[in-house]
Amino acid sequence: MTDMMALMKQAQAMQKQMQEAQQKLDDTEVTGEAGAGLVSVTLTAKGDARAISIDPSLLNPEEPEIVEDLVMAAHNEARRKAEALQQDIMKEAAGGLQLPPGMASPF
């Protein structure tokens, strides 16, 4: 019976760690930049957009594709950073337990 109680305590501790990790993912932001910093996109570590900044010097109505390309590049950089940070945070929450290759985090 003692083993079962210890297992329950471990499960509760793991659940708390995962909840804390989820909150950390919500609170932590990453920023991707493109065009030497003329465009930036800020995401949470979960990938939710928080901010986009576009330098006014880029706003030429005759060449919108430049801004479109830079926004996509900045977003992609921020997304890569968010994914890497997400893996680190979840790995830490799992006590260093690594997921098998090819298995993505459910978060």
C-alpha cells in the first residue's frame, strides 16, 4: 500500500510540474526578426502571436511582397525559437525524461 501512496504522490508532483510548465509556456515570449530587424514577430512559447512590428520605411504600396516575405521570415524564426523553448521547458518539467524520436510533445 505504501508503494501505491508513493506512486500517487509522484503522479501529483508530475501533474503540478506540467501545469507550471504550461503556465511558463504561456508567459514566455520569443521574437523573430527579419530584414536586419525592420520586421519582428513576437510569439509565446506555445506559438500564440503577441506582437508584430514593421518599420514604416518598408511600407511601400507598390511592393507589398517585400513586407509579406519579411513577416513570414520573422514568424518562422520566432516559431523555431518557440518550438525549441517548448521542448526545453517540457523536458525540464518531465525531470529530464526524453520523448522517443519522432514523438512530439502534446503541448
